[in-house]
Amino acid sequence: MSGALTIAVDAMGGDFAPQQVIAGSVRFLRSCSVESDGVRLLLVGDPDVIQACLRAEGAESEPGLSIVVATQVIGMEEHPLESVRKKSDSSISVCARLVKSRDADATMSAGNTGACLVAAMMLIERLPEISRAPIATFMPSRGGGATLIVDAGANVDCQPSHLADFALLGSLYMEKVARITRPRVALLSNGEEDGKGNELVKRTRSLLEALPVNFIGNVEGNTLFEDFADVAVCDGFAGNVSLKTAEGMGTLALTILEERARSASSEIERLAIEDALAAVRRRVDWAEYGGAPLLGIDGVSIIAHGRSDARAIASALGVASRTARSGYVDAVKAALKDRAA
């Protein structure tokens, strides 16, 4: 995709909305990154509240920003399906409809994750050839790279055919968005040997071997950090547990380094530890990776962390921009057409 790009931003969604969402949107547009060039943001929500936040940011007349009215907000604790059905004019639903009508090329929200999933499935709609729509998220790996986990939590109970779809979707995402030639696709298991895994893993393996992807076999949880694979395929239960475990271990590592820095015996030692701390924080900080794309739908939907601050929102908008510009959805449609032929 070339030329202007439009992203619908859920201004009301997230623990720190709307202030941090607006601040992050302004930060993104004011950045010098390539992604912000030619981007228009539609801030969806209460216009009076949004205008007040824009004034606080000194951005009332910021080029590239427009306001789209949404009269309702879905709370973080509300039931996803019920809230989307009852609150048809919520900021999440309005964003999804803007993508469906092609008035926006992508949507980004840090709001209720379940509601974002439901709105995308009901309003943007899943591609008919895809059995389940997974969430994809990055996990840092050795050498400065990252492994894409598919599914990270959208579908806790899966069939082998679902995981086969996840492998195709994840491989195409890394190829089109991350620009990796022949991305390595692996199946998350409790051992690298061919015969390891539960029934789901064992039954899935033969399907992945038949796919037009670079399937390299099983990958264990600890190997996810070793730059072994570009895509790790799993059901949403295993993916979410792996992700949360990794987040917890990253937080523990940071805490240990912070404690050690405070008890350093010399200034030289303290500075050395703080330097290491900063390097670790850059690699494990989820805010640096931005939002998680929902794959398998007929559009681009990026789900940001509920605790996203302005920096994380700006990163998520970068993900939305790169994904929309990459032509990923069209590439998926072409691959599905070839598969059906």
C-alpha cells in the first residue's frame, strides 16, 4: 500500500485512556519515523473529552488528526460479547466499522481485549477460509530478534486444522511485515523430537509438513529465546501461559538487577549494572513491541496492552501502520486462494 494511510484509534480504551492514548497518537504523528509519513489518525470517542486532551498536548490543530464521534465506551471488565452487542456505538465498535467500510485501513485499541476480538470478528469479519482468528505477539530472542507466538490467547481450545491456519498466517506476517525471507515455522511442544507432544501437537505436525511454509519441527519453551524459529505455533492456552511466564521472568530479572544496583559497593559497579539493566529493559519491555495483531480477519486490527502509556500507544500505531502498508491481508487472501485451487 502506498499513499495516505488512515488508522482508527480507540481514544477511550485502556487503563490510561483517553489522556495517554491521545498523547501517544500525537507522539506518533510528530515522530520522524517513516511510518508516520502520510498517516491520518481518526480519534474515536467523546469529542469534548478528546478535544480537552488535545489542548493539553498543544495539538488542537495537529495535522493528520480528526475526531469521529462514539457515544459509548466498553469498560475493561465488561463481558465482551454482551458489551459489543448492547453498545453498538462504542468506540471499539465504531473503529471496527470504519475498517469494514474501508474508511480506515487499520484499527488500534488498548481497550477490552475480548471486546476487540468480538468486534473484529462480528464487524470486520473473519476471512471465510480461516477457521479461527489468532492473536500474534512477539517474544524477544537471542541476537536482537524476536519470535512471533501464534496464538497468544484468542483460542484456548484448538483442533489441528486451526493450528495449520495459524502457521500460514504467522509465516505470511513475518514475511510481509517483518520482511523475513522464508520465515522458520515451529510447533511449540514439550520436546524437539518428532514423537513428542500431546495429541494436538502430534496430529498437527503432519499438517504443517504439508503446508507451503518453512516448517522446521518442534520447539521447546526455553528454545523460544534462542533464535531457533521466527514463528511458534500453538493453541491460545499454551501461548498465553508461555507469554505470561516470559513476562514474569523478565520482570524478575529486572527486579534482581535493580536490587543489585542499589546495593552496589562502588559507583563503577552501580553504573555497570544500570547499563545492563537498561539493555535488558529494552529487550523485554512489551511497550517497545507495540500492539498485537489479530490475524485471519479481513482487515488490520491491532490490540495494545491495557496498561499502555503514550510510548506504547505510539509503538502500537507503528505496528498498525507497518501491517497495513505491507499488503499482508491481500497476501493472505492470495495464499488461501492458491490453497483452495
